[in-house]
Amino acid sequence: MNHADFVHLHNHSDYSLLDGASPIPRMVERAAEMRMPALALTDHGSLFGAVEFYQEARRAGVKPIVGMEAYVTRGNRRERTRDTAHHLVLLARDEQGFRNLMRLSSFAFLEGFYYKPRVDHALLAQHAAGLLALSACPKGEVASDLVDDNEERAAQTALMYRDMFGAENYFLEVQNHGLEIEDKIRERIASLARRSGIPRVATNDCHYLRHEDADAHDVLLCIQTGKTVDDAKRMQMNTDQLFFRSPEEMKAAFDGDPEVIHNTLAVAERCNLQLSFGRPLLPEFPLPPGAADAEDYLRTLARTELSRRFPGGGAAYASRLEYELDVICRMGFASYFLIVRDFIAYARERGIAVGPGRGSVAGSLVAYVLRVTDIDPIQHGLIFERFLNPERVSMPDIDIDFDDLRRGEVIEYVKRKYGDGNVTQIITFGTMGAKGVVRDVGRALGMAFAEVDRIAKLVPDGLNMTLERALELSPDLKNLPQRGGPYARLLKSARALEGLARHASTHAAGVLITPGPLLDYVPLYRQKDESITTQWDMKAVEKAGLLKMDFLGLRTLSVLQQAVGRIAEQGGPALDLLALPMDDATAYEVFQRADTVGIFQFESSGMRDYLRQLKPSVFEDLVAMNALYRPGPMEHIPFFIDCKHGRQVARYEHPDLEPILHGTYGVFVYQEQVMQAANVLAGFSMAQADELRRAMGKKKPEEMEAKRAQFVEGCRKKRIPAAKAEKIFATMEKFAGYGFNRSHSAAYALLAYQTAYLKSHYPAEFMAATLTSEMSDSARIVTLIEECRRMRLPLLPPDVNRSEWRFTLEGGSIRFGLGAVRNVGQSAVDAIVAARAREGAFRDLFDLAQRVDARAINRRVLESLIAAGACDGLGPERGAMHAGAGRTLEHAEALKRERQSGQSSLFGEGSDVAVVAPPLPDGPPWGASDRSAREKEVLGFYFSEHPLEPLRETLAKLVTHSIAEVLELEDGAEVRVGAVVIDVKRLTTRAGKPMASVTLEDLSGRIESTVFPDTWEATRALLEEDHVVVVTGRVEVREDREVRLLLAEARSLEQARGEYRPCLHIEIRSEDLSVGWYEEVDRELSGFPGDADVYLHIVMPDHSRMAMRSKRYRVAENGGVVAALRERFPFVRVGWGKGMA
């Protein structure tokens, strides 16, 4: 192939965050289309995209030149002075240069960051080996000096860099984007080159791929700077030529100066970086004395632990173990398993809860016997090759769940074990998703907030939704450009920017462990919170062959451990969660009744609806529901339920599929089922079956065609007709796209079962632990308190004489924890509990103040405790104690000072004369509403009595949904809720119009609502804190799954009573109708005569609905009829709502 005679050496991908608009794959593709022999990546100050770029370019047959555009200070990088951060392009000539690039970028972030990650001349000189430098754009040192007419300094700088990098490795960069300033620079650089002999090279400062992307890039800069396109003072490039020009366009731009074009090839020829990514780079595991090597030690350890896990032995377990050990050792992963086993053992020894397994690792018997997991892979039919494929060398992926409160302890242990300089967390990049980019672009274009929000809502929800797909699904979105004005520009720019990296942050769980100092293996980055992470994300770290672990914090583990501890504290058994009976009827009743608030993975209202219908009775039901309840397979849940209850019959395309799909009634639910089918029907090895699963997930046509042919041929050998094989393959292919990992589902179903077991057998202990785990989330506490009330678990108020930091048990009641009181920190609670333990209960407020260290309790802490009701036993009334808190503390401090100075009493230290507490001020006592309002301030919710409690039945007849139900609805659902206003944040649109964000709460939970200007104008008088309102609106589900309510109107309770006539609605699936059902409903309704209409809704198999109003019955407007119907018919949905036209 004839190569082009020009190479782009100055290119910014989208990893030049909110500045570059060229995704690496498309940039490389563009270079390949133009037949360029090489291509450079020079993002601002970082190597974020280095690994992806290197591998993409290699695949495309383009030589990768890894580099960066460094920020250089002429001063000391460590000094925080706002001098100009000049630019300098650095390219790696070889592996040494690449290592030096990593160090330069790392030190720029770690030592030189001041607005930008900066290096200085000393650091550059120290790490110049293996690098080639270009003088950069007009912001380079040389160009800046020439613009300032300081040609002498420009020459000195150029000669300094020539000496630093070597005469053949420093080039003066010339650019022509049609800017007047560049003409001056080119002329003077030519003169400098003639005098110094330093060669010149032509570049284009590429920030986007095509000329037509210039406008979208301009919008991107507005997103970066928070400005709008009509702001004349904003940052602009003042040219539309920063695109990936063709070689012909570059030659035209430098017509008459062919040398600078030819020198791009000279630079490319000098850059020959060869990186050997993929080879595992594992730290050495320190072996005990006597162990020959890691493989020998792993085998010995695993065989020993197998006999402990299974004292009776078993040939199946022994042979599976040896097979897995052979694969692990042959692939070079013995140290990996030992490292993981070691830090998990550390956690267990210190009482840090560890999850039973996460992801595909649960399919490994070696992991099970080493206590890395706690779910038997043979018993549960889990497949090792789903975890580690012997025919595909890639790093194993073991993700571990730890108690979220103590996860950090395990990471610190790993740092101590392998060296603090060898362990760090991993970066992640947020990208511009379909809805998010519409919002970003709309704001940059200066469009009204409400209008941008409306347009963003036209993008349908869905997994991996793109604007291209949204345009197919949403006619309103597709027709948007026809409205002219900014609409066409919004959609065009959004499509151009969609998917670009937007910001960097720390991955929630990823931890990197290197064999030596981090800087020898990976560039480092300083996050905004000053924490240090890699510059490479999880994928890049894995491609580089480095060891990354996911240390995840799982709150459920904290709940389970606390609950088990409390059971023992209360004199109950020392429970072993792994030894629980798996057929406990009481535990399954929790799922059957859908009483799953607090139950791991089974809490959502949609899941609860299905649980009521399914009535799980065996563990396999939980595993299946955990896998089915997600987009895609969810449509098969009704069939699954019907098969379980005998209303449908499972169908199998081939008899050999029955043993594989029996547990899921003929439906492919798990990825492992696809693998087993390929193994049984087509003779695939399990390793080949795993490759098939991966290919189906990727949906690459050429790869799929080859796999299809292999499958059909394999079936032919087993006498399965080609047509039948094709049909089975098509079914497998469909399900593999969203099939779930059975190993993961089984492990998490086990956690769900354990929580249900504790909730059903030890409700107080379980709920106390759950409340403690959610102390910082007042909205969640509201939901849990309502659940306690439903469970008839008394909740006692906070009390300085009885409460601890956490929620505790008193008899059959739960005592509120002081840790949930705002402004009261751990040190204050510890001091209160310690003083109480030393000298007994506090007698009064003054006794509390004088006995507890003043450094722990100040006026704000004491007032918060009083407002929460925690001091009710220490004084006459909250109002008086609150008013006298400051004076009480002052007297207590004075007494302490006297004691310390030896002047405690006229009668001496041993006097029996009691210290007199200062009198509390007189004042009006707090009424019930005052107490509730103050409780809400310091607890985040109403404790003594929720303002809606007396209105429970009244509101039930006026609303369509509780807030808990709203939080589970789909985007766009219309609702009416009754709530109390918790908080009002007054906002202003870009146009200066007032609007608001209002927090609403009912007895089931809390939701944020957006009130746009017109609605705010009409409702602001009603939407005041503590007001009870009935609001209507539309559900908004954002990309991050945050649910908000777009408020349309608000009514006072009195207005709502007059406007909304309640009706009773009964909803039933057609499959649940039976002979005599109508008569049974008639009998129930006849017991509650009244004036409210009754509507029956029948949901057909295709999800269509048929509704009818009863002409025979009207019922009383009270909760009795709802409770009676729910009790009699648990499979129907019953509730109050509005009538139907």
C-alpha cells in the first residue's frame, strides 16, 4: 500500500477533557482512510488514552506515536504562581521515552498542578531520554517569545531544548489555521531555523475530525467554561480549521514549503515505540517457608482446604479441583489466587464481613475451598470456564464485596503488604450520554431550562440508549430540527458530542497492585479531592496486564453482621449465616407476601408485584427472579410465573435442553445455560462455549457467522437437523444479549435469603441493624420507620440515658441511635456513653453538661439533642431546656474550672453540699407542631408524629400513588401524591425567572420535585415548608436513575377534597380470574356500603387493559375495604384513585 506523505503529529482526543472532540477509534480510522503511515496522540498533560490509542492504531495498521502536549512553567513547578503554562509537544521514541512520559505526566499532576498539570525545565531535563519534542502551538514558549518580539529569548529556549533532547529530536512547530498571529510566528520561526539549524515541522492542532464539527466543538468549549455561545467574552478558537485535515489540505496550507510536510515523516520514522501489553504483571506473593513456588503452595493449600470444606471427600469435587488448579497454574495465575485469598483471610480474621461471591468467580471450586467465595459451584451448577477460560489468556476478574464501613481497612492492609507506592485506586471517565448531552448542549446554547428538560425527556429510557436509536423511537425528537432556530443546532451538536469523555473521577471499587513502584507501570493522576489514582481506566489497566481488583463496599454485609451480633447480645444463638436451613418456610413467606423492604435486591415495587404472583418457595426461584428482573428478560417473568403454578407448560426445542432449562421452564435466563446448550447439543468444549457466549454478547456479524456454522455442524454430528439447530442458535443468540451471570445471581440470591431469614426470625435485630446502616439517609429512614410500624415494632425516641451511637434493642422495641441526630458526631456520642458508663444516668441537663467533656459537647450539639427529644428525661420541657442550653454549658464550664483550680467548694472537696443547677429560663413551651418541626430539623424527618399520620385514610382516597410507588414508576408516568413539603430550594433560570426544587414526603418516602417558572408562580404560596399538599405531576427518570417529579399543579388538602372524588380501583391479571371470583368480590364489597365508585381493571396477557365500572356497588371511603380485599385476594392490586371518564 502506498502511504501518504504526511503524518498528523498534534492531535487531541476527547481525553483532552471538554476540549478535544475526537474519539480515539474514529481518529485512528480517519488516519487509516487517509493512508497515513503513523499517527500521534498528544492530549493535554495526560496519557489517559495512551493504551487505547496504541492498540487501536496497531489494529488499523497505523504506527502509534504516543505523546502528550505538556504544560511547562518557566519557574519551579512546585511554586503556586499564576505564570503562563506554556505548551510543549512530547513524543515517545521508544519504551524509555514512554516511561519518561509517564513520569513527566505523573509529576505534573502530583507536584506541579496549579490550574494545569505543569512540568518545569529541570524535570524535563531529568526525563528527556527517549523523547522527541515539538515547540507546540502559539502557546509554546518559543512561539510566545516571538509574538512578544523577544527573539533572543526564543532562540535561547529553542537551543536549550535542542541540547536537552538532542539535535535530531527537537523540531520547531509551524501551524496555519488561518490566524494572523500564526503568520507572524511562521515567518520568525523560519528565520530562527535558518540561524540555529533546528528543523521545522508542520502540524495541525487537531481538536475534531471534520470541518463540519467546528460548531459542535465551539459548543463543547462553552460546556467546559460554563458559558453560552452568545457570550462575546467567552473562550473561542477563532478558526474552524482545527480539524483532521487530509494530506492534500495540509500541503495546500503550507504551499511552497514542502520541507515542513516532509519532516512529519522524519519525526514518525524516529518514533518506534514497541509495547508488549497483555503479559500478566503480577506482584510476587510472599511464600511461607517450605513452599517451592506459588503454584506448589496454591495446590497444597487448595487440597488441604478441600478436605476441610468436604470432610467426607467426593470424587467429583477432587477431580474438579485438580482440573481448575491445572488451568490456573498453566495460565500463570497462582500468585493471583494467593493474593486474593490472603486479603480475604485478613478481613475474615478481623471480623470484616465478606460477601459470598460476586460475578463469575463463584463458579470456581478453588475459590470456594480457599474461602474467596461461599457458594458451592457444584451444588449450584456453576461453570468454571465462565470465570476462567483456558483457551483465552486474560486476567481473571475477582470482585469482592466487603462490609461498606470497613472496606478501607482491607485496602490499607493491601498497601502495607505490597507497599504504599505499589497500590492505588483507578480512574474512571464519565461520558456524555444521550440525555445528558442534550442538556449540556441546550444550556450552552442558552435555551430555557424547562425547554431543554422537555427535549431531553423526548429521549426514551433504556440500556445503552443513543441519540441515533432515540431518533428512531421518538418522532417528536426526530422532527425537532424542523422547528428551526436553535433546535437543529442542538440536535446536530448533541449527536457530534455524544459519547465523548466528560470528566474524570475515582472508580468506586477499582484498586491496582503493581509488582514494583507504580510509576514504573502506570501514569498517575491527582483527583480534585487530592486523592491519587491511575490515569488509565479499568480497561486500559487490564489491557496493560496489570492486576486490578474490585474492592466493593456492600451495606447489606454490614446489616447482616450487625444483626447477627445483636441476636447474640440478646441471648440468642450465635448464628452462622452459611449454615442456615435453605428451606425455611418463614423466610420464603417474606418473599411470598412481598414484605421485602430491607431485603437485598428484592425491594423495588415492581419486583414485589412479581413476588406476590410467583410466591417463591425454593432457592432457585430467588436465583431466577434476581436474573429475570432486568430490562430484556423481564418480559418472560409472567410466563415463568405461570409455569411455576401450572398455568403454562414449559417447551423445549430439543429433549437435551430439558435438563439445562428445567429450572427456568424452558427459558434461557443465564449465560451459563447458553454455554451448557452449546456443550451438550453441539459438542463445544466449555472453553469454546464461553467464546460463543462472548461472541453473542458482542454481536459481531463475521464472528457470529463462524460460530453459527460451528454450532450447526456440531449439532449435525449429534443428528440434530440443521433447521432445528438454526432455530436453537437464534434463540440462544437472542437471550445471550441480556442473559445474566448465574454465578452472580446465585451469590446475591443467597444474601437476599439471609436477610429474609433474619427479618422473619429476628425482626427487631434486623431492622435495628438496617436503620443503623441508613442513618445518614433521612429519606431512607422514613421508609424504614414506616416498615417498623407495619411490622408492629415500637420505635423509641433518642435518649441520652439509653441510646448509643447505633439503633439498639430494648425488649421488643428499637431505641433510636444518637448517631442519626444531625450535628451530633461520633466523639460527642462516645463521650456521653462513656460518662454514663462511669457514673450512671444523667440526672438533669446540668449534670449532663458538667460530666461530659466540653470539647465533645458544645451548644449546637446540646441544642440538637434537646430538639430531637434525647433530653426529655432531663428537664421539664424541650423549649425551656433549648433556651437554657447555652447558660447551662457556661455554668458547667465555670464549675469545671473551679474544680481544676482547687476552689470547688467553700466546704472543701469532700462536702456533701450538692452543686445547684442554674435555673432554666421561663418561656412558652413548644407545642406539638413546634416539636415536630424541630425534630425534622435535627433528624431529617418527623418522629413524634408525622403530620400526615392523622390524614392517612383521607389522603389514600385522594392520591393515585404513594411516593414509594412513584419512585419505582417508568419515566413519564402521570401521578397524584399527597405529601408534606420538607424543603424548598428557590432557583433562577438562565433567563432570570424564579423556579424551585421542592422536597416532598409522605409516610412511605421522599422525592425531589422540579417546579418550573409558570407552575411556581401559580403554586408558590402553597409550596411552603410543613404545608400539606396534594400535587399532580409527571415522573422523570434521569440517566443516573434518579427519580424526580415534574410538578404540574398543587392543591391544599381542602381544595383536593373538593375537587378529587375518590374511587376504588381493583386490578387483576386475566390469568388469575377463576370461576366464582366475581361472586367472592361481591361478598367482600357488600360489607362496605358507601358512595365511592368501584372500577375493575383486567390486565390481558399482551399487557392491554380492560376497565369497567361496577353498576352494582359503591363502597365506603375508608381503609377497611382496601385491607379486606388485600387480605382476601393477595394477587390483586387495590387502591384509591380518581374516577374515569
